[in-house]
Amino acid sequence: MLRVGSRTGMLLPAHTNSGGKALLAQLTDAELAALYPRGLPASRNRAVTDLASVRRKLEATRRRG
């Protein structure tokens, strides 16, 4: 099932959506750590909230291209 909705004007943390993950996947681990020195921002949805998990997801994104 695909759910579609308007997100016009909404600000979402980059690690919580596909477009943001694609952009974050271009960063090195050092750049990612510099971007999130205090960890990831809290999210209201089911997004991963620890940097190690996000790094694993970004590695999978890199492999898929």
C-alpha cells in the first residue's frame, strides 16, 4: 500500500525521509558526525534515533546507488 499526502511547508529531519537519506548518504562518517554532534533530533514517527543505525541505513542506500 502506498500512502501519499501533501507535506508542503513541513520540515522533516533528513534521516526520516528518503530524499534526506539520499543526501546524507553522500556524506562521509566524519561529515555526518559533524552534522549531528549531539545525536539525532527526536522524531514523532518511527524513525531511527541513533547515529549507528542511521549509518547502517545510509550504507545500504549507498550500495543501492
